[in-house]
Amino acid sequence: MPDDRPDVPSENDATPTETPAAAPPGSTEDWASRFKYLLADFENYRRRAERERESISRQSRGAMLRELLPILEAFRSAREALDRLPASDPLRRGFDLLDREWTTFLKHEGVEPVARVGAPFRADESEAVGEAPARHDAPEGAVAEIVQQGYRFFGGLLRPAKVVVARTAPSGDAERAPEPAVEASSEEKP
């Protein structure tokens, strides 16, 4: 006998318009998205740790190089004293060889000098310790003499240079500042 009751959907039947709001906890979609987030977090951590490691390495290398600068300057001073010797002198040749090695080492480490005679004075890289008259190789505002060389290390300043800056002397009365007028004090007024 056929059933005359109308078709009523049962509770177990899902209608095509109904969709679950989110994946139930523990489903494969939930674990897949968690894995993606965890993987992205780990990659960010790895990159940050690598940057920090490089930064610490540069800081320690910079500190070591800062300690070597006085030794380099003492060597360069001794080398300048030996420039009076003939080029064939073994002592002078030995110092020339050492100078080339120092230069190669500094270049390899990324260290470059800051100041150059005749170059414009840059207050962010050099300290002005004096003034000298301007001349043809050091015009107004340029470095006239290097007292102590400064060095750059990977774009940062390892040590500022100490330089003498070229200045033109003021010419007589034209550039002299006017003297302030002296006013009579209130006690002297009648």
C-alpha cells in the first residue's frame, strides 16, 4: 500500500541551502590552516633571528676594528718616518708590504676612510678641531688637513675624523660686526 503522507524532510536530511558556518574543531581544514600560520610564524622568526645574528656579528666586528685603529695609525706614522729611506731599502719595502696588507684587510672588512683633503667638510662624519686659511687645494668650507682619520663601516660611522677646515679670513671693516650701543643707566638720568 502506497504511503499517502506528504514528503516531510526528516531531521537527518540536509537541505542544499544549509552550510556549516565553520569547520568543526579537529577537522583537516582546521589543522591545515593552523599549520600554515605556524609555518609562517616560524619563517618570520627565522628571518628575524638571522637579522639579529648579522647585527650582533657586525657590532662585534666593529668593536674589534675600533680597537685596531690605534695600531694602524701607529704603523702609518712609522711608515711616514721611513719615507726618507731609499725605495730599495729592505725596511721600507717591508713597511710598504705591510701597508698593502692593512689596506686589503680594511677593504675586505668593509672599512673605508671618511675624510679627504679638499673634500667638503661634513659635520655628520667629521669633527672640526681648527681652522686654516683657504688655499687652491682646500677652498672655503673644505677639509684643509686631517688630524685623525675617521672610518666608515658598512654604512655606519666607526669613528669620526678630526679635521682642520679651510676658512677665508674676514676682510677688515666690511665684515666686522657692529658694536652694541652703550646706554646710560637709569641712575645717571636726571
